Amino acid sequence: MELRLINTSSQSFLCDRYEVVGCESFTQLSDGIKKLEQQDVGHNFLVTLDDLGQACYTSMHTKLRHDLDSIDEIELEGLPPQCFEDNGEHKGYLSCKEEFNIRRRNIELKLLSVTFADVCDKSIGLYCDDEGDFKEVNTDPSSLLDRELYILKVPVEHSYETIYAFPNGYFDDDFSPFENIVFARTLYEKFGYKLIGMGASYLAFRKSRALSEEQIQELIDLLDAVYREEFDSELRGLCTGFISNNDHLILSYTE
């Protein structure tokens, strides 16, 4: 697998990114992210997952819907010339990595009013289409990967903050970008699961520490509270196996 650094930002991603070439497995991809984390402790990394085109499209509408790229009451001095029109007016949208902190500020202000209870109240489904999808993506996470694949290099301290560079969750029945962040933050703080991927429908987490049997059941209880309509004894057993035996956990954020 080769990682080709792209030292430019775009409207889709307000950060540098690596193009992933020749990825043969999700484990190989995850190991590549680990190496990047070790090499650059000032950043966290987020891989694009399923259906990149759709994920970029809904991310664009997510930013518009929640006004995440607003420059109201923002000091624009010091931004590079490419952020402005020839007449000196700001372009009206964010496109440069130097503008990343504008997005961060807008998201963090809105995060103040979102709680984990809001995540649970969404009553989202664990299956995007059917139960087989959940089994497949957790048995073989590489099935999630689009042919066009990038690892975003995001200048944030925590893994869940990488969503700032690629906010998603547009439709009413989906987790909003803020609920996605709160959900990912909760999984990390309580159970050590780091967010490492986001696509059009799924979030990918990597286990950073071993869990006791008690902690595994606590995690399943938490997932039950989030995906409550579909949990039964069979699904709890399935989740127990994935959490106990896999390094990764793949969860949906769309209905």
C-alpha cells in the first residue's frame, strides 16, 4: 500500500490528505493510520470509507444546512489570497486549510447544546439496509472501502474531532455532525474506541485497549441505548463476538 501526500486543501476537505493506493485489506489501512499517528503526534487521521462521492455530496449539504462555514464575526486578516475574490471580498465559502479553525469554531459552538441523550433520542437503526450489512462490514471491513480512498490529516488533538474536516449527517433521521462527534467522543472516553473512518453511511472505530467482560457488556448496553429498536439477545451475542474478537467496530450513522 502506498500513501501519496496531497499538500492542498479543498472545499471537501480543509486539510492535507493522503491518497491511498493499492490497499489490500482494512487491517493494512488501519496499520498505515497507526504509523501516521506515530510520525505526526500533532494530527489525527480519518479515512474516507463507503461511497466517497455520496459522502462528499451530503457533507456539502450538511455544511450548508448547519451554517458550518459561516464567517460572521470572524477576523479574516492573515488568510491567504486564494480565500478572496479579486475585489478583496471573501469567497463566501471555506476552501483553504488556513480556514480550518473557522469550521472548528462554528462546530464547537453548536456542540455546546448537544448531549449523548440527543444521540439516543434519534433512535437510529443499526442496519443500513438489513442485518446482513452489519455482519458483513464487521466481518470484512474492507468491503466498506471505495475505490477512491483518502486519509485526512486533521490538525486536532482527539480522534473524534477529525469530523471537523469532513462533517456529515445531513438527513433528518441521521445523526447530525454534532451527534456523530458526541457519539464518537463517548465511545473513546468510555471504552477507548478511536474514530478512524467515516463514509456516506458508516463510522469506523479502532480499539485502543483491551476491555474486560464487564466493560464489553457496558458497551453493548450503550449500543442498545443508541440502536434500541433492533437489539435482541441474538444481536447482543453478535456484538459481543465482534467487540471481543475484532480490533475494529463498524457502526452506522444513517437510517
